Amino acid sequence: MEEESSQLSKEVMNMEHLKRTEFIFLVVALAAILAIFSVTRASEFQKTLNGQEPLESIEALSEKVKRLELSLIQLQSEMVSLKRHLRERPERFPLSFYKLPEEVYLCGEKIPLEDRRVREHMEREFLVTLDRQGQILLWMKRAGRYFPYIERRLKEMGLPDDLKYITIVESSLRPQAVSSSGAAGIWQFIPSTGEKYGMRKEKALDERFDFLKATEGALIYLKKLHEEFGSWILAMAAYNAGENRVRKEIDFQKTRNYFHLALPTETERYVYKIAVAKMIFSDPTRYGFDLEDHERYPPLLFERVQLDLKQPLPILEVAMALGYYYKEVKEMNPHLLEEVIPAGAQFLHLPSGEVERFWKFLSDWEKALESK
């Protein structure tokens, strides 16, 4: 294994050396041509001014300048092509090449990798996760859409930024995710816990799919769990298994150390998975992943309004009034399960800049209802 790792390290060094050599060669060549071009043009131009060159020489000089300009354009094109080639060159190596960091922290709490059992569990999640390249790329893309809001709320509430990685393990950042146990949304609330933290579930409405409400509820819940258990790692375990189960196991097993507790298999793997997500997101190029900013999905852009409807409001009518497709408005509002916005107090997400037009439409719509 050590020989293989050493060989792979040499390959990485050779590849990087080749990249640097190719790039430096092109830069030097470009600089040389520019220098020759500038000096030649200046020299010949000076001779012409001094009357030392006949008309034929001026024409020859003009032809030479054209050839140099064409050479320069061709070299610039080759540099662009090389850069693209270097970027597209495979950067990922066999899984055996990638190693765990020497130290791993989650929410400021150290994971004891010096414990052989802990290290083995971490390696399992580390290698299994790294083998899912397509999934990791989707995580990174979706994070561009959802992480900015979560990060802002974590900062405003004074909570650890690492808590955002819970959404990776819970739902892979899929807003309409539903588990076999009935947990739903990016934060995967079951109905009873969702209702406890302000998310209504009715026939035409399920606010566990409302990203803003679910994020607020999840962060309040995690803060409460931390206050009870005194550890963010135990709070994460309780978020997964339920505080009653974790409380019961602590009382029975006489330890508050997550890494020494016998818990349901899913919960025993849960914290390790979150830690691995953090490792990859914190240094993606180290693990062979590289996305440009434009390749990430853009942050959510909508405006949120609160309604108090006397009658259900057809979503299609809202979309048509604003000049959008029905599908676009529905995707902004995954908590609305049917074709209408239910009567009563509701939140609605609208395309940015369309709030004023919406209120005018709603006023006309309500007047038309009253006149019937």
C-alpha cells in the first residue's frame, strides 16, 4: 500500500510539473514574440521616419507585421486550448490514494481518530462517500442554492456553521425528499416533530417542504438538543434518532460519549457521514472535485409574502397574472401540494420583483369574487 501511495504521489508531482512546464513554455514564447514584435516594429518605423527605407521596404515591413500578428493570434489560441486541456485532464486517482486528515473536528468537537474503532468507522464512510462522484458533484451544485441562506441564519443565531452539513446526509439537499419513514423536506422532519416546530401538515399543505420554515425549525431544534446534551455531536445523534432514544441509551449505558454509545446503525453512521461531507466541502480539490462558481446552482431568488385568503386561490391564475409558467410557481412553493393556495393564513414565494404586480392581481381577484 505504501509503495502504491508513493507511486501515485510521484505521478501527481510529475503531472503538476508537466503542467507548469507547458504553461511556462507558452508564456515565455508569447513574451518573446511580443518583444520581437515590439522591437522590430519600433526599429523599422524609426528607420522609415529617418528616410532610410524605400517604399518597397515599408511594404515588406507591413507584410512582416501581419505575419507576426497572425503568429501571435495563433499562439494565444493555443494557450487557451492548453488551459482547457489542463483543466479537463483527469485529476482523480484510485480511492486508495485518498487519506483521512490527521485531525477531524465537527462543530469544534474533535473526533478521536486515534481510537482504532473510530478510525475504521470514519474510513468506511470516507471511502464509500468518495466513490459516489456523481452524487458529490450534485451536492456541490445544490449547495450553491441552499447553503447561503442556511449559513446566514446559522451566523445570525450564533450556531456552528458545520450544522449545514446535516442537510447533505438527511436529504442530499433535495427539497422534495421523502424517506421511507415519512420524513420530508431538506431537513427531513417527521410530521409530529415538524408540527412541534411550526410546520403545518394538511391535505393541501405541508410546510416541511417550505425551505425557510424548515430551516428555522431545524436550527431551533438543534439548539435545544445542544442545550440538553451539552455536545453538538450528541445533538446531531438526537436529531437523527430522537432525543428520547438518545436519552434512554445514555441512562442505560452510563456514558455520554457518542463514540462509545451503542445506537441504531443509522445513528452510529450519521455523525461520521456529516464529518466526511465537511471534509469534502472544505477542500474539494484535495479529493479530486473542482467546480467553477458558474457551475453551481444559483442561490434561491424569490420574495415571500403572507396571505390571508377567504377562498382557495388557483396557482395557475397567479402564474398567468405574473407572466410565468404554472410549473415555475409550483417549484418555488413545494409546500403547496395541490393546484390551489388553501384558504387562511399562508406564505407564498413569488419571483423577485413581482410582488407589486401580485398584490394588484390579488386585489382584482378578490373584488371579482365579491361581485359574484
